[in-house]
Amino acid sequence: MVGVSFDTLYEHYMALSAAKDKIGEHTREYLEAIESTKGTEREKKLATQMIASFFKYFPTLQEQALEAIFDICEDIDPLIQIGGVKVLPSLCKDNKSYTGKVSDILAQLLQLEDAAEHHIVCTSLTELLHLDAKSVIKNLFKQINERDNEVRDKCLKFLLTKVKGMDKSIITPEVEDVMITEVKNSLVDISGQEYVELIDLLKSTRISQSFTGQQELVNMAVEKAELHKEFHPTVQNAQVDKLLTCIKMVTPYFSAKVESTKFVTYLCDKVLPKFDEIGKLEKGDLLQLAILRQLAELSTYCGQLDNPSLYVVQIYQKLKDYMPPPPEDTTNLTMPILEFSLVECLLYAFHRLARQCPDFLTHDPQVLKEFRSRLTYFSRGVQGCSKALNNLDVNDKPLTDEDKKTKTVAPKLLSNITTLIRDLFYQPPKYQCVIKLSFKSEEIATAAKTTPEKISPSGKRHTPITFESNGSATQNKQSRGDGVPLYTPPSGKFSSTFSNRGRGRGARGRGNPRSWRK
């Protein structure tokens, strides 16, 4: 059977509209409307309206009618195509069994580049979410999990912009269960940016509101970070970025009931021994700072370690690298560059973990003596820096923005170091003080974005604050800073290591009647 002319089709429309209870007797007219989707522009538009208007009255023709609308949705004329997309949700209102098939087609149509067409597709998908959210979400993830599928990014964006945050009357607990399951299944083959986005999507569900769910999120991060593998920082710093990202996404969920032990042991056992190699990477100093900040944060919620001294010794050795011994020449008043922010992180992590092996410093008196000499010498640098900060506003010159930032950031940092060192000078050392890490301070987060961190009581190198022989401070070039934002891996840069297998990108174009059908 072929389509009929526009005039005949219009007569069919009038007949169907007037048929009322006898509409089922007009099967021929409805079938000719289906066939007219292959006709002229006018016939296609009218046929689309007729199919949608009378769809529920002809159950035996619904499959055929649905396929005809799918063809309309792939028409080369954008206006005809939009007309087909608009009516798809109405077909599912009368028969929800078609929601899966329709949402699958609409998910694929998200690849449309025209803004108006894309908006109509999003609107139709949103309407379907109100009808059967579970089917829609499953089909969106079907596209996300497809390899060689250029639609995956569009589907993920739709989930994040339209589904995330929808009313709980639509995203019910049952729908959330589907979403959680689908996200877990999708974490195998994704890029770094996709991982961040999917975990953000999970955070919008109830999984983040219970300790059990938070532990699940942490377990996902552990699995994605592949802590069972050796740590090999590369020129591309992909593995470093991957680790930092996985930790960052779940850091808010660590607590006394959700421990960070697996990440802490990995950082101590695998990462700290490669710390110098990390420093040689692009932006290596920022990577090092980010790693130590994460170690410090995670150490707060580290559980009982099987052999704590094995991990504490790695932190101890790194502390010795950044806390130099006093010079043999006591007349030498020039101090080396002191990395206060790195030392704060290391001291804090040491202080948190060494309490699990309190004899670490006391089992050998010589070890304790040598370590305390380093602490004493470092304290001199802290005191000198504090003095310089106090002198910043003594001069006649007004404070620069950098001076103001330094005065905001540094006191908390230096105070933390002093407090931690004081505990280690008890006999025996105590691990009882409680401090808030300087980089976690809300005041610091809002007050400075580029505050210098590398501070030295020496005038021999370009550093943010240097000390002359008389103790006065001068402002020099910016180096690594406490106010520098925590290193954020560039989106997409580490997709090669986030994904366990390669993924190509196929191309699709408009006008192929079966290009979107699965």
C-alpha cells in the first residue's frame, strides 16, 4: 500500500476525528496515514499528527506506526524531523511498553548539532523521564557504554544537566537503584573527566547519605585507582593525575566509619619512594604539593595499620629531606630554602600515624636526638619567618597584595608547624595536639589564590620572603604557594589510563534511515 494525496489524507483525518466510538472501523484510513509518512512534505507533517492523535485506537498497527515515526525522526528536512521527535512521548503515554525503544532512539538523536533540534530532543526525553525514568536511564547508559559511539558524551551531559537534581517524585529510590547500578557498570571504560562526572552523578543519589554508601564510593575509587599496581610516574603524569583525581572525588566521605587506610598505605609505600621522580614531571612541584596535602588529609581517618612503622618510616625519611640538619659551622647564619607547606603536610601525617607505633622515635636515642636537632633548626626558620611577617607593616611603604596574602596565609601554617613540633619535644614524644590544616581553612580559601609558599630566611635566592642579616623582610618572586589552588588534573588528559581498553569514535550523519537503530 502506498500513501495517498494530501487532500485524501485530510479527509481521512476528518473522518477519524468524527468517528468517536466507531473509530476502530477506520483501520484503512489510519494505515494510509502511516504509509503517507513516505509522501511529500505536507503529507509527512499531517501523517505525523494523525499517527500521534489516533495511536491508542489501533493497537494492532502501533508497531508499524512507531516505525513510521522513527523514519520521520530521521528525515533530511529538520522541520519534519522535529515534528516526529515532538510526538514520540505522546505515543508512550498510551503504551508505556514502547518507552524503552523510544528513549533509545531519542538518546541517539542527542547527537543532532542544531541547537533547536537538540533542545527538542532533550525536551522529549525529559517528558519520557516523567513516564518511565528507569527505562530512559537504562537506555542513556546503553549509549554511554557503547564503544565507537559519539553520542556517549551527549548522553552523559543530559544525565548531569537534566536528570541530576530532578524531583524525588521522578527519581524515586527504585530509579536511584537503577542509576547506581548503571554507573558502577560504566566505570570500567571511561576517561578521567567521565569518571568525575559519573561520581558526581552518584553523589546526587542517596548512596552518599549513608556510611554504607560512602564506603561503596570509596571502594569504587580504590578500584579505579588500581592500587594493586605499582606506581610509575611518567612524563605524561597520567598515573599521578589518576590517583589524585580518584582520591579527591571521595575525600569528603572519609570518617571514623569510612577509613582511608588503603589510600594511605599506597601513598606511603608506593608513591613517597617515587616522590623525586614526580617532581621532575611537568608542574611537578604542584603535583608533589597535591600528593602531600592528600596524604595529610587522609591520615586523619587512617585505620589501624598492620605494621605502621613500615609506612611511618617513609614519611620520616621524606621529612628529613625537607628538614635539614643544623650546619656544622655554627657561625653560618644563612638558612637553606624551607618548604613550609610540604613540611606541614608531612609533619601532620607523621603525627597522625606515628601514634600507632609510639616507639618509632624512642627505640634508638640517637635517632630521636638527630631528629630533634632538625626540628630545632627548622623552628629557627619558622621563628624568623614569623618575625618577618610581623615586620611587613612596619615599613613606611603600604602593603602590596602579595604582602597581604602572605600575612593571611602564613601565620596559620607556621602556627601548625610549631604546635606539631612542640608535641615531638615531650619526653617521650606525644601525639595529642589537634590542628586544622592551613590549606583547609575557609579564610585561606577565600583570601588567596596565589599566595607564595616557599619562604626562606636567606637573601641568596629568589623566594617570596627572604631575610636579610638584620632580620628584615623583602618581597621577591612568587614560588610554590599555600594559596596556590590544589593541582587539578586537566580534563581528558588521563583518559589513557582511566580506560582499561581503547575506544574509537565513529561518525554518523543525518539522512540514513537506519543509522540510529540498534
